[in-house]
Amino acid sequence: MNPDRRTFLSGTAAVLFGGAFAGRLGAQQEALPPQDAAGSLRDPESAGRSQERATHRDNDPFVTGIEKRIQCTCGCTLDVYTCRTTDFTCTYSPALHKEVLALEDEGKNADQIIAAFVEKYGEKVLMAPKPEGFNVAGYVVPGLLILLVGGVMLAVLQRRARLSRPAVVPGAPPMPPGATPGTSATPPASPAELERLQRELRELDQ
Amino acid sequence: MTLLGQFALWAAFFIGTWAAVIGFSGRWHGRPELALSVTRSVYAIFAVLVVAAISLWQGLITHDFNIEYVASYTSRNLPGYFIFSAFWAGQKGSLLFWAIVLSMFAALAQWLTAARYRALMPYVAAVTSSVVVFFVTVMLFAANPFMRLPFTPPDGNGLNPQLQNIGMVIHPPMLYLGYISITIPFAFAIAALLSRRLDTGWLHAIRKWTLMSWLFLSIGITLGMWWAYVELGWGGYWAWDPVENASLLPWLTMSAFLHSVMIEEKRGMLKRWNMTLIIGSFLLSIFGTFITRSGVIASVHSFTQSNVGYFFLAFLLVTGVLAFTLLYTRWERLEAEVQLESVVSREAAFLFNNLLFVGIAFSVLWGTLFPILSEAVRGTKITVGPPFFNKVNVPLGLMLLALTGIGPLIAWRKASTANLKRQFTWPLISGAVVLAVCLVGRMENFYAIVALALAGFTAGTLLQEFTRGTRARHRMYSESYPKAFAQLVARNRRRYGGYIVHVGMLIYFVAFTGYAFKTEMEATLKPGDSATLRSPFGHTYVFTHVGVSQFEQLNRVVTQASVQVTKDGKSIGVINSEKRQHFSEPAPGVRQKSFEPSTEVGIRYTLQEDLYIVYAGSVAGTEEAVYRFTINPLVIWVWIGGVVLVVGGLITMWPGGTTATGSLKRAEAGYEVQLASAGAGSAE
């Protein structure tokens, strides 16, 4: 057999049949040598970037509330709080977190801190644009459009519904009891005809 | 084998071009052999693309790192199932995956479509072949998965650790299946327009395809949420990322279509609207692909930026212009056969439901594109993130939830006051009871209160529908209640399957309210230290750090941090969270670290709330660990809602059931339309 083909076939078999056992193999953990007495990790690099100790200020709703309104500048598209508590390889979000704490230490309130960030990093740093100027369009256009279309739809439907109602023709014979009226140009159906039609429709539905 | 793959792509290109040119030209009219040639081309395209796919898989399995794609997304020590899924992990492979799945669906459509729709099939073949040709063209000229490197690296780069998750083996194909299968309803719509066969026949031909597309999209989106939740580690499942939004857009328009198509089938109305929705859904699926691959909008999900975005933009524009021009030329033929009789009718409720679905789709599209618009108008870059989308879309979503309850209760044609009173009394009471419970329980989040009250109302409507139907069968046929319920669903699959889908949506909405009560904290713990967190349901959890261990597993070094958890003083077990450092082995005994260490979340699922533990890392390489503890209420109901929704969709799709047959027979006879438009006497 051609070695390439053999490799391919054996590889395919390994993927198809071996894959099923891979999870089980994964469970057979090969322990590294025990950690030393000082409680330090054998391979600290594999545990990711070294972390700073969390303080009560990291959980302060005032701080986290601000951080959820500003975007991390690393390009991840996440807010600062989410990035610093999710992407532990990011060096930007911890720095931005420290900036927030520093601004709080200066006695600034939430809006002032946000304004300081906008001044430094531009409007893009806000997770949602301020509803000012052209940005107002961003917030109101979808709702206004739905209201407008909904209003027009309602008006048109009411008009059509009104038009589809039967016109009263002077001198026309009275409608049979229980019959659905047609338009003025359509002769009304007899009860027998209506009953037959309803029966046939029911039969079709069965 | 790459040569064979290349050859297969070119073969698909030429065969597809033949099918498209002959199919669209209409030269097959009166020439059965030519029509047969067009439809058989579809099978041939599928066959050659299977050859192309096998060629790529062969390269992946045999670690042929001379192929650029194989070197970019795999490594020698990558587990087998991830080698398999690497096929769609990158841009080029996913394009081939798209093309082969589309050709498979196109072949199935030709094979499975009933003989009575034969006149449409060459046009259908032309449309599907054109789309396949487009994807093959992108591969041949911009993103060739068989491109070879000038050298052979000893090992590949490996797969991004975040993609080494079972969710990523299933989620992308499901989403692709949803995106791709929309092409079939689109092809039938174009075929109906081209052939001028604009009765409800084409709708019946595509009913299962549209449901299938919608189901695959639903599964794909839900699996995507699940993957984000278990893998990304931020404690949520939906971030309004442009790529997430792109998947939601066709789902919304398809949902609108699945509702409005009922009005066309039953009343002969909304023909133009349904055509617009199908064309729009297809274009939105292409738009989603454009967003993901162009790099025009920043997203965490995007493929590497490349010039394929221009191909997609051009295809999007050309297809949109051609399809809507064709629709315009047939506008008069798509006149509604009856007019709406009352604003208080199911037809009107469905119209407003459509308005909301499409309105939400517009709102999501608007928000996604607003940064580009803002930059063009003001020259200032802005970010449109979750706070924006929540502010704009949550009220719309709640209105949709209300209509989910209202729609099925209103009578067709015209609802009387007595009908409204009979139908709405109990649901309104159930909504009011839920509202009272929320207020008595001092719930403070406005949107959560409204959502739960509306959920109570909608649950009332659904329960009432099932109860009345079951009781009616019990009385009429003396069936036991369980049997009556089963028969009710089995004999009216479309209606009650649809209601089960509504139950799934209801569960989703209730689960989403849990997000408002998410509780989290960061803590740094030495072994033996504890942190305490109180949940929204009033439980007190104590997290005690046990220690950190390191071991090797498959293609990675795992650093595992363990936490002992007690709930209200009672131990509920140990939860582990991990850091994984992946490595490659270019030669035996040679190990290279690949990628940054990734985080694996520890999750304990319960019906009330999830405990979500993230090991951020260690302090100065010791066992002193930094954690984020999160309590996520009701998250498991998102996944349960997804399962219920899929079950409902499958019931609706399942062959047989009496009303489906009746509806088809009626539509074929044009029965109701004649009754309403031409007077009762002419309906024979």
C-alpha cells in the first residue's frame, strides 16, 4: 500500500475511533512532581500572568459600575470590568482599573470619571454613546420607525376593514339569519350553501 | 491530494456555471434532456465538492503541514475530534464547508421535492448553483484552502484553545447549516417569481426547509450562547457582539416569515411581504458572513481580516438588486386575494408580530452599523455595546412576548367581544398574579417585573390552549387525559408544535430576567481561606480555597484551582477551575508553548442558580489564588428553553398530522380564497 494512503487510512481510523476514547484518555492525568513546601507552583508560567491581590475596592459597586460603562482599549470590545475579570492576559484593563481608582481618590464622582476617560481616550471609550446630537438618532430611530410603521399599518388596516364591511343596498332582500354578508356586488349565500361550504372546509381540515 | 482538491473546485466552478447559465436562461423549456442536465448538475457539484472535502480532511489527518491551512489550524498533538472540526475553524476551510453543505442541500432539494413542483426545479438548480459558484470563486481566487507553503514546518500552529471545546465542534456547523439552508427557500422563491407560478405551491414546497433553517439557526445560536458561557469565562452568554447580532438577524426575519406564511396559506394575503422576507433572510445570512469575514466591524468572533469581504459585499449587492428587481416586476401578480376584515383579528395580530420581528431585526442591524454611520456623519468613532442594545431592544422584546400570548387567542377574520372575554380572562388573571407576587416580593428591576408578568400572561394563554384542547378530546373521544394530550399534539402538529415553540421562547424570556440579578465578587484566597456570597434567592454560599495542582492532560499543562463550596452551611462539593497552557511538539521530546494560557470555568448548574467560578491566576506563582465568584440565576433555563424550542420545532416539522394535509389540500384547491373573494356560490 502507498505509504501516504496508509497514513491517511490509519489517521482516519484514529480520528473516527480514537476520538471517542480521547476524553477518557484525557482523564488519565499524569501528575507532575509534587509542589514544594512553600506552596509555590512547579510551573508558574503555565498558570498565566501573575495576579495582584484583589481588594475590597475591586468589588466596590461604584467602581465596577463605572468600569461597566467604559471600554477596554486593548481591542477586545469588552468593558473594563468584564475584560479585567475575564481576559487575564490583558494588561490594559488592569491599568484602566487603576486609573478609575486614582480618579476616585481625587474625589471625582462617576460622571466626572467618565468625562475624564472620554477626554483622554475619545468618545469610543464609552460602551454606549451619550444620547446627544447625532447619537440620539441611534437610540430613537428604531423605536420611532416601528411606531410610525405601526401607526400607518393600523390606519390602513382600519380603512381596509371599513371598506370590506358590507354596504347597505336600499331595497335589497334581507340577509338570511346567520349568513355572512358579502359585498354589495356579491349575492348573499343561502344558509344551505354556507352550511355545505363550512362542512367541506371541515372535511378538508381532517 | 491537494491537486485533486483544486481540480474538484474547478470542476464545481464549471459545472455550477453551466447549471446557472442554462437554468436561468430558460432554454430547458420544452427540452426535457436539458432540464435534466441542469438538475443533474446539482448532484455532480455535490460529488466533486465531496472529493474536495476529503482532500482537505486527508491533509488535516495526515498532518500535511505543507498545506498552509493545515499548518495554521492544527498541530501534531491536537486531539482527533478537533482535527476533524479544524475543517471549519478557519476562513478557508469554512468556505469549503459552506459550499459542500449548500451543494448537499441543493441535491436533497432536487431529490426530495415532490413531482408536482418539477417546473420550478431547473430554476431552483440555477439559484443554488449560482451561490455555490460564488463560494467556489471566493476559494479559487481569494481564500484557497489547498494553498501550499514554500516550505514544510515541522509542526502546525495548533488550534486556538478557546476553539478546543465540544461546543465549537457543534456550534459553527449548526449555525452554518441554518445560514446555508436559507438558500433553498430563497431558491424556490426566485424560481416561483421567474416561472410566474405564484400560488401557494412554492410555499408548501419550502415549508419544511424554512422550518429546518430556523431550527438550525436556533440550535446554532443557543449552542453559541452555551459555548460563550462555558468557555469565554465572562459569566454571560450574549454580548450583542456584531457576529452574534449577525446570526440573530436572519433568525428574526425567518421567525416573522414562519408566522406570516400562515396568513398567505390560509387567507391568500401577504404574498409580497413573504417574498420580501425570504429574500431578506437570505441576504441577511450573506450579510452575517460578510460581517464575520470582512473585518469591517470589530468583533471578538471575526476571522482574520482578508479581502474576501469585498467578494461578499459585491455578491450581497448584486443579489439584492437582482432579487428585488425581479420581485418588482412580479408585483402585480402578488396582489392579496382578500382584504383584512378587522383590526381585532389573528391576521392583524400576526401583522403586528411581523412588525416587531422585523423592527427588532432593524434595530439590531441599526445598532450594529451605527458606529460606521456615526463615523461617516460625524467623523467620530463610537462604540455601540450591550447597554445600547439592551436599552433599545428590551422593550421591543417585551412587546413581542406580549404578542406571543395575544396572537394565538384572537379569532381569524374578526374577534368578537365575547371571544376576547372568553379567551383572555384567565391569562390576564395569571399575569396579574405573577405581577402581584413580584411586587409583594419587593422585586425592584422594572424590566424583570414586566417580563415576568408578561410571561405569566403568556403561560396562561398556552396552558389554556392545551387544557381546552385536551379536555375537548377527553369529552369527545373518552380518551384519558395523557392520551388526549398526546393525540391533540400528534393530530395538530403544526399548531401545538408551534405552541411548544412558544413555551420554549417563554422559558428563554424568564431565564433572561435572571441576568438582572447576577451577583459577583473577586477574592484572593490562600488555601483554607473563604469568601462568602449571598444569592438573589437568599442562599449563602461559602467558597473555601482548597489548593492549586498542576498536571499534564492531552496537549496541555493544566493548573487546577479547587474550591470547596457550602450552601447555607451544607457542603455541596468541590468545584474546579483551570488554566490551560497548550503546547505543540514539533519533534519527539521537543515541546513549545503555543498560545497564552486559557481559562476553563468551573460551573455548578442548578435549576435556581449557577455557581460560576473563574480562577484568574495565582499571586507570585504560589497557591494563593485570585478568583471571580459569580452567581447566575436561572441560566440553566436558557438551555432548557432551547431544548423545548427545538422539540416544538421538530413536532411542527414531523410528517403527517391532519391539519397539514388539510391545509395543503385546501391551498391546492384555492378553496378559502374563492370563498372569500368570489362569493360563496362559486366555491365548488
